[in-house]
Amino acid sequence: MADTDTVSSLADLKDLTVAAPATPVSDAVSEAPRAPAAPTMPLREREVDAQGRSYATGRRKDAVARVWIKPGSGKITVNGRDQEVYFARPTLRLVINQPFDVADRSGQYDVVCTVKGGGLSGQAGAVKHGISQALTKFEPALRSAVKAAGFLTRDPRVVERKKYGKAKARKSFQFSKR
């Protein structure tokens, strides 16, 4: 039964091609009105303050980072201290510099940020999120590269709260047989 359906549909398709006008495709395309060329400017506007800085807020876990970037030599200052002093672990410094590496802008921007709350790992993630947001506000053309890397999305994972009747969020108290 399926064979007869396909045969009849093929016959219908052949009938459609016979009933179609015999206009060449190239003539139909040339007669169609052309749309104006799309502008090469980005859809978003550049957001810069009076000092030539771009500001953004980054968040990760319980940490909140306020970030300002401006063109410079690549110096990153966190809470008034250099990044090597504040984030002693090289992995945390690597996390902070990821948005610049993705956008090929390493060493081109100075970053000043203040971070509150959370631990060092959460603070590094918050600074990364803030740098990514500020970079896209300073250069809107970089948004697609930074967004493709996933740096503009806030990581929603936070510590689960402790429940009553439990030792921790999910761990039960030790069972006693007697």
C-alpha cells in the first residue's frame, strides 16, 4: 500500500513540474527587486563613559564583580591589588584572561575591578563575566566571539541550601541499627 502512495505522489510531482511556467530561473532572479545591502555596523551601540571606560557587572556563585575596562597595557587590578597578588593560583588568572584570549585582545586593555562575596574561584568567575560584558560594551563587534565561547551567560550554579532533617543539603545522618 505504501508503494502505491509513493507512485501516485511521484506522478503528482511530475504533473506539478509540467504545469510550472517555463521561465528560466536566471531571468526570474534578475527581475526580482534586490534588497539594500545590510550595514556593516554592529547592532549595538558602544557604551563608554566620560573617562573612556566601559563598565559592567559580573556574577558567579555569591560573588559580584564591578568591572571597568579602558585601552591600556593589559594591567589587571582587583580590589586595589595586582591580579598576581589577589589571585595567587595561575588557574584563576587564566580564567580571568580567557575573554581577552578569545577576542584576540590580550594586553590591550587595563582592567580595574572590585569584587565582593564568595570565595576566590567564584570571584574569578565573576571577574571573567564582568570583563566579557564590559568588552562587548566597549567593542560591540566582539560580541559574537565572546558569546560563542559562553562568557556572556551568567553561570546559574550556586550552593544548594541545607534542608532540615539532613546533615547537609542531601546527606542523611548516620544510621544506627541499635
